[in-house]
Amino acid sequence: MTKHFSKWVSKQNISETELSNALSELQDDIFEANLGGCIYKKRIRFEGQGKSGSGRTIICYRKEDRAIFIHGFSKNEKANLSKKELNIFKELSKILLRLSTSEIKIAVENGDFIEVKS
């Protein structure tokens, strides 16, 4: 996950287990929307709530390669991404998918990315 997303996760008190479950479901092709450009929308549950009224995550995902949580929002904040936001995330996805394994490792070591344990 990105540092930006990690701050949102902490603020919303979302468990690493919930994030790991979301990634497992995504790998099993269980998601709310494929937004194109390797960008997926996936629901996650806030502590003590069901998925339908909780959070939405935006994940840069390429099957059998990588999954990076890049953005989160609660359903009561907004219903969906704007076209501008979606285009920005698609451009970010292109950059993230070009990163080599060693570049990702450096980003984790520097604290720019935080690994979600499965």
C-alpha cells in the first residue's frame, strides 16, 4: 500500500486482516468494479460495520504480479471517483506497474510503500 493509503487505513482503524482478505478476494476475481487500466474498486469493512456501508479501496492490480492499494474513501464521503480522479489513478497505475522488484523493495525500505502481510 502507498503511504497515503496507509494514513487513511490508520484513521479508519482498518485491520491488516481486512486488507489481506480484500487482496485474496481480488485474486479470486471478487471485486466491485474493474475501472480499466489495472485499476479496481474493492469494498472493505470498517470495524463493526458491514461492507455495504463502509469503505471503498482503489487498487492497482495486475494478476500474478502485484497489487498496490492506492486510495480509500468511505461511502458516505462520496459515491464514486470523478473522471479526473480515475484518470490520475490510471496514470499512477502505469508508473507503479513499470517499477521493478528492486525498486519496490527500495520503496518499502524507505517507507513509501507498506507491505500487507497475507
